[in-house]
Amino acid sequence: MNLTREQGVLTIHGHSLLDIKEQYGTPLFVYDESLIRNQCRRFHETLQASGLTYTISYASKAFTSIQLFKLMQEEQMGLDVVSEGELYTALTAQFDPQKIHFHGNNKTDHEIEYAIEAGVEYFVIDAIDEIERINTIAKRKNSTVKAVLRVNPGVEAHTHEFIQTGQEDSKFGLSIKHGLAIKGVKHIQEASHIDFYGIHFHIGSQIFESTGTIETIQIVIHWLKENNIDIKVLNIGGGFSIKYTSEDISYPIEDGIKAITQTLIDTCNEIDYKTPEISLEPGRSIVGEAGITLYEVGTVKSIPETNKYISIDGGMSDHIRTALYDAQYELELVDREDNQTENVTVAGKLCESGDIIARNTALPVSTKRGDTLCVKSTGAYHYSMSSNYNQMLKPAVVFVSEQGVREVIKRQSLEHLIANEVQ
Ligand code: LLP
């Protein structure tokens, strides 16, 4: 995100983060709306240039919000949803259901019914028994639904084990190698109320290079040709990386997507297979770098010759990725520029030793209670993975653009926190 200092204070689009904090409180998620739009446009432009017919669906799990979905619709994006709740939120945002794909490795009958009633564009089928369940429900509802089959290509993406999904031992998709995928395709083709529409794969997340995707496209297209299967669409999922720290690599959208689309075109041409439409499902790369979290510094505790703990007014309830994946972040003091730094541990306020935001991170020696900290690249899988652990309230979310600052999600209230409790 483009943060600049004006009179020492961090600003975004000319708005001081201190003023934003003053108005909305902390912890607070702040998004650069223009950056989100810009990412959507980069994907569009690169895919347009490929000459392929394409669609891009934003993977809503990265950050689900009505205002974001409205923005996605304005940017000609589709949506990937994985639950009744995500679909409900999208429909509430008046998102065109014909641009929504319904995912999930364990869809309930209720979710299948709901998605059919909503008129989603297609289901991404993830298991053999799901085919019969979708077919039966579609038949009962007198409708025919489109479906793509998620296959497991047996390719390992080079990323954290918890966010790898394309390896053989995975709960996602049907294995090509073990013959489950071909069985799935045949079942779908035979189903009376399902139109077989294509193939889907997603090999993992936070992947910074295209080799795994390229290899998978080749495997899938050859497999389709060998088995004489025609498809309309090949959905290659998401997983494009972002920069959490200056050492990380943001997936090179222009070059990477070009290499991917060219592989699809060349592979199809080489073996005389009809080139399908391509579909992408980026989540993190659309919103990740566009978001930051603001916290207020509270207790500062120095343990002689050991460590200095700087505690903030949020923690693993709004920032679980450090505890879960040992993810690394860059932090900055919002209030002032101060080059005299020391390495400290920034901790949350929740009752758990693992509630850490960043270990061994450089912050000004002068950091004290009342200061404001900014954690960068928290736009994806932060708000959406937030919880009420320790009855913490979910933070507010604001969007900032050249036009100004607007609140898109209000801070959760104490009343809302206990709204479902029987008193
Ligand atoms: N499509 C499918 C089928 C997916 O499973 C995912 C992510 C995406 C698209 C979007 O992937 P992205 O472009 O955002 O990498 N909580 C983890 C990430 C889990 C990703 C799950 N699936 C994290 O915080 O890193």
C-alpha cells in the first residue's frame, strides 16, 4: 500500500492515519480502495491481452464484505463462494448470481438447494457422492445446473503445508492419478440434471511463481485429451502471492498470467485439443496488500537481557496468521518517524502465549503507550478469519480512496456480541 509520511505521520491518499484512528478507533482495518480496483484491472488487462475467453472470480473467503462485493461487481469480477453465509452476503450485495461459483468440499443439502434457488452460475464439485446429491436436488427443483469438477493433479505447490491443496493426500478434489477424477467426469456426464461444464484445480495459496500451475495445466489438458473429454472452461483457482515483507515476492501478474495463458494455448494446439475458456479465482492478490491494521500500543514490558514486549489492543482475534502459519509482517509506527530502533516482540492482548503479531521486529526505541502501530499487508485472511475469542469485538473496516474515507463494516458492539445468547 502506498503510505507516505506528512510531517512525520503516515498518510494514505492524503488522509492521516491518526485522523482515521481518531474517528473510527482501533483495532481498525484500513483498505486502499484504489489498490483493490487496480489489482482487478491488472488481471483483466493481462487476460484480455491473451486473446482467450476468460472470467475472473474474486475468492471471497479472503475478505467478505457487502461493500467489497459491490466494488467487485463494478470491476467486472465474478465471485467464488464456499458457504451459505458467503452466498447470502453476496446476494445481499445484489451480486449477479450468474457470476457466482459455489465451492466446498462438504456442501450440505441445504446449501445446494440455496445455491440452486439463487441461480448460481455453476457448482464446483469436489466429491463423487456430491454428484448424485446435486442431481437429485436439481431434479426435485426441476432445474438443470452447470458443474465443473475439481481435480487433484498431484502437484505440490511450494508454500506452507496448511495452504497447499494440490498434493495427493488432500481433502480437496478428485485424484487424477487414482482414477477418481475420470470417474467423477463420467458420473457428471451421465447425470440427468447436471451439465458438465469443465475442470477446476487449485494447487495452493501464496504461490510466487507459475511453474506448478503450468505443470498442472499440461497434466490436465493431456489427461482430458487422452480420455476424450471436452470442456468449456478450465478454472485454475487462485493462489497468487503477495508481499508481506520486503523480502517476499508479489506474484508477477502480467508475466505470470501471460506464461499461464500461453501454456494453455500452446498445450492445446500441440495436441489438437479445443482451447477452453480460462477462469481464475484470485483472493489474496486482490485485497492482501491493499489492507493494513491499526492498533494502539498499551503495555510495554522489558525483560532484562531477554526481550521487550509491546502489547497492542487487538491480537489473534483479528490477526491469527502469525500464530497459525508463523507468518511474517512489517510494522511501522504511525505517529512519527524515528530511526533509532530496536528489535522487539509485538504481542496481542489475548490470553495465550502464542498471541503474537511479530517477533524480532524493529520498532523505535521511543515506542510507548498511546502510540499507533500499523501492520502491513493484512487485507486478506485477517478480517475474514477473525473471531470473538476472549469476547473480543470484531474491528471496524474502512475504505480510503481519492474520494475520501468510508466505513464499510462497523465495529461489533457488545450487544451484538451476546445477541444469540439465551439470557
Ligand atoms: N480458489 C480456491 C478453490 C481456494 O481454495 C482458494 C483459497 C482460492 C481460490 C483463493 O486463493 P488465494 O488467491 O487467496 O491465495 N487462510 C489461508 C489461506 C487459505 C486459502 C484457501 N483457499 C491464509 O491465511 O493464508
